[in-house]
Amino acid sequence: MPADRLKVDVEGRSLELSNLDKVLYPKAGFTKGEVIDYYTRIAPVLLPHLQDRPLTRIRFPNGVDGGSFFEKNAPAATPAWVRTENLPAPGSSKGRETIDYVVADDLPTLVWLANLAALELHTPQWKVGEHPDMMVVDLDPGAPAALKQCCQVALLMRDRLAEDGIDSYPKTSGKKGMQLCCPIAGTQDADLVSDYAKRIAQELEKAHPKLIVSKMAKNLRPGKVFIDWSQNNAAKTTVAPYSLRAQDVPSVSTPLTWDEVEAGAAGKRPSTKPYTAPEVLKRVEKQGDLLAPLLDGGPELPEA
């Protein structure tokens, strides 16, 4: 076997890892081996959020500075033990009517994906064969607005959703914005969920026009936070909690406490900075999975 390849056993599955010393985050010197180590160690809290969800991956075989590609279909030479689900292609992607999606239900699959340099993991708000069990709103700041303003909008959104009996849980995107994740009943279709999120976004925009915008037009966004309600479209995906992101540093989509969001809204660090993989591992060791309530289900959304 070539010196740059290593055979390992992961929960009874045989895997061949390669190029472990290859640097995937050049500015941070973070290697492929460290990516695999991170995903292995974060798996206990990450896997429940990937369970039964078709996975879109963004792969960076030559590192974050070397180009990337989206991958929905299971790649060639996918091991037979990797779970795949044949599902309709969103928007007839590349002329296909269906796609064989990978579903990462276990640690061997997660390690296999990390070895393919699938740094970013994105999921829909629904599980295979089911209605959405989660509503997500993406908070995207338009410069000079930043994460501080996202935190301010997150608090407004939290309080408004609570009026309807909807709990919300914040996380960073791992880039410049945030998401709020809300557990829901899983009995309503994606169109209804998206319509509800849009209605709340428009309501908050009307109440706070200098801070919030609900329309997608980019010329409306400078200095404001765009509440992207469209993430609830059945064809859309959102970066999974604990997923790495392709930034200068190995930043992570990181669950936050509401105390941290309140501190971020006041402009205090560290809530307004990206958390890195080593930091997130320490946070989980101390706090556990702050998004665990998402796994317990929630109420139906009120209809218009």
C-alpha cells in the first residue's frame, strides 16, 4: 500500500484513508487528517442531526483555496454499506429525474465523506419520505451590518415566534450570518412552512424597517439583515450544525446559547466571532448539544 494511504477499521467497516497530511486550510495549516479527526470526535452530536436526511456535500479536494464542487449524487465507488436513497431531483438537476443521495446515519459514512474532503454538509428541513420537522430562517447581514445585527434580529425573531408557541435555537452559519432552527410537528408541507416564515419576516420588516429586509433583492440589503425565509423550500438545504465551513480557518456552524446571542447583540465577543473546530469540540464537551431539543419535535405552525 502507498505510504500516503492508511487502512482503518471504523465500527466494523474497513476504510482506506489517503493524504492525511494534505493541508486543506492553508492559512491555518489544518490538514485532512485533522478534518477526519474533527468529524470523528464531533460525530456523537452531529449524526443525530444528519439522521434520515439526504445529504448535499461541498467537496474541496485541493483545499479551501483550490476550488470546490457540490455533490448530491452518490459518487462512483461508493461502498455498498453506505446508505443511499433514490429521490426526485430538485429542479431536475443536470437533466436527472432522480438522485441517489447519500444519507450519513453512522460514523463510518461520516469518516468516508471526510476522507473525500467533503468539508461542508448541508441538509433539507425534512427527512426521507416525511414533511419538514424543522423550520429554519437564515439571517444574512448586508455590510456594514454584521453578526452583531444578526443577533439583534435573532432576538426579535425569537420573541415573535414564541408568541405562536414556537421555540427557536440559534447557531452561527460558520461564515458571516446566523440561522434560527425551530422544531415543528412534521405534519405540514414545505410550502406552508415557507409561507409562515415569510409572513413573520415581513411582519418584522414592517416593524423594524431600518434593520430588517425580507425581500431577496441585493440592492435592498446594505446595512440590514435579510431574513431568508426561503430556506424552507423543499428543494433548499441549510448547512448542518457542527459542519465545517470553507473559510480561512476551519470554522464551524456552531450552536449558541441565547445568553451568547444577547451578548452578541450588544457587540461583545466572543459571540460575534466564528468558532473553529477545536473550539467547538471544547464547547460540546462542556455544554453538550445545544440543539438537542430539535430532535424532540415541536408544534404545528399556525396557518394564515
